Amino acid sequence: MTFFLFSFQDTHRLYKHKLEEVTKLQDSCSSAIARQRKRLKELTVSLKQCKENHPTPKLSPEDVDAIAEIKDSMKDRANAFSEMEAFLPKKNGLYLTLVLGNVNVTLLNKQSKFAYKDEYEKFKLVLTVILFVFSFTCRFLFSYRALDALFNFLLVWYYCTLTIRESILISNGSRIKGWWVFHHYVSTFLSGVMLTWPEGALYQMFRNQFLTYCLYQSFVQFLQYYYQSGCLYRLRALGERHTMDLTVEGFQSWMWRGLTFLLPFLFFGHVSSCFFIGVVMCGCSYMVLFMGNFSTTLGVVYQKYMNNQDKPKSL
């Protein structure tokens, strides 16, 4: 028994020693990347000055090719540094600092990152189903203000949790459009308004419309999760998407193949959100959501359409 105790203590001592080594290596790598980024910035300034002092017509073809090669190399280096930094501790953004403080949220290996992303996706799916059932119950079965308050509190907690988890995922290399993150901040505020709205005739006029919208939104989000997750799985297997890409509430360029049938559901949901009439706070919030969702989705569709139009020309 004593032998096993000493063996375990030695293992734990070795573990702490390795942790200290990892911390030192992290600091060393972070410092080296910072120095390299500073040199890249200086090189960018030098190239810009060179271009201003020596216009392109006066440069020889060899010089033009050399400058183009240097720019490509700089771009590759910057991308390589970004991939390295995804596995190194970094300062939290303002939101995470306010919520969590200066806690390091960077996960150290790909398995941990993917496991956290997968858990985030499952969390969204489970809560989407719960919100669908809850909104159906409030809309068609029971009409109690206390039950409505519980539903709105669940929405506030859900969107707050999403914003925190998404900030952690972004710190670990997930790529998500800024609007979809901001969308959850607005949704949190809107759910808070609904939670604190006192009982009255105006609330009852708005209630059924709001619950119907939540019911439809949960249904569309379930469809999106099911098809986006399958599409992402196939594209990741083919090496066409990043392992930390997420499912979102909107339409993205990688969804073009086989998922365009979701567009009518999305546009109907986006347009219906601008027809809410109620207090000024709710009206303004829904108008912001409508404009952001509609313009972002339309922009992605237009960009993808233009890219598809350019492909035959390049051939």
C-alpha cells in the first residue's frame, strides 16, 4: 500500500512539473508570435513605402514577382500564427471579462475544443425542443401569467448562456458571423422585456402573437440544426470546413448545396418578426432583429449567387 502511495505521489509531482513546463512554453510561444507579428507589421509598412517611392510601372517584372511572393508569404505566416494562437492562452474579450473575469478559457487540444463545440450543439438542440413544447403549452393549453414568466425566464437564461458559450468558442477558433452573436444579445434583452412586462390588456394582445412566433422559430431552428449539422459533418469529412464551425440561426454560404429549401422558412420568420406591435421596446428590438437577419441572409445568398456566376467565366 505504501509503495502505491509513493508511486502516485511521484506521478502527481511529475504532472505538476509538466504543467509548469507547459506554462513556460505557452509564454515563450506567445512572446515569439508577438515579435513575429511586429516584424510582419514593419515589413508591411516597408512594402507600402517601397510601392509609393517606386510605382509599379518603374519596377522590373522580377521585382513585381518578388513583392507578390513576399505578400503571399506574409499572408501564410499570419494564418499560421492565428492557428497557433488558437491553442495558446489569450486575454478574454470585454464580455467574457465582465462575466468570468480573467479566467483562461482556451482549450489545449483539438479533442477538447471539438467536444465543447459538440456539447454546445447538443445544448441548443435540447433547449430548442424544450422551448417548442413550452411555447405550445403556453399558447394552446394554459394561459397563466406565472407560466409565461417561467417561459420568458427560460428564454433569458438560454440566450445568456448562448452568448457566454459562443464567446468561449470564438476564443477557441470558432468562426461565426458577428451578427448572429449580436442577435443573441438583442434576444436576451427582448426576453427580459417580456419577463418584466406587467399583466394587462396590452400584454394579452401581444402574448398570443409572441408565443406563436416562438413556436414557429423553435420549429425552424430544429430544422436548421438537423440539416446544418449533417451538412457540416460531410464538409468537414471532405476538408472543406473548419472543425470548429457552428450551426447558426441563419443561412450561410456552405448551406447552398441541398439546403436552399430552408430559405422560404427563414425569410418568412424574419419578415414576420417586423409585424409585432406592442410596447416601444419590443417593437424596436424586433425591428433590429428583422433588419439584421434579413440583410445578413440576403447578403450571403447574393454573395454565393455571384460566386456561382463567376465560376463558369473562370473556366
